[in-house]
Amino acid sequence: MMIISHLDLVRTLAWIPFLQPAGAMGSYWWLLMFPLVLGISIAYRATHDHSLDRFWHRVILFAVKSTVAMGSLALAMYLFVYWVIPALRVG
């Protein structure tokens, strides 16, 4: 008897993050950006702040700024690839 599941354990263990799509995450892989940015923000603020005064405020502010910056860069690259480059095509 064979059980078919959505998560194939062998394929998940063999996943190479930057070279292959995120199999189980499918089209929601970009949601992984939020916990990553939050973790980076906590680590950065913890090592660069001299006091814990308003620590979480600074962490959230840093995370929001980083997320907005990455979203802006993604939008700029989208516009460049789908609008600017095709307009440069000769012919």
C-alpha cells in the first residue's frame, strides 16, 4: 500500500534553496521573507544597540524599512524586465 502525500520527504531534504524552487511552498515562497527579515532585524539591533530602551520599536522599524526596500527593489526589477527591456528591442 502506497501513501501519497504533498510533502515528499526525499525531495524536501534534497532541496537546494538558491538553485531550485521551494517545492512544498509552491507559489508562496516569498512569504519566507518576513520571518527572515524579522530575525535579521533582531540580530542586528541586539548587536548594535547599547541599551534595551525601545529595542522592539527599533526592531519593528528596521524590519518594516527592510521589507519596504526589498519590495521597492522587486517592483523596480519587475518594471525593468517587463517594460524597459522589451521597449529596447530593435526590430
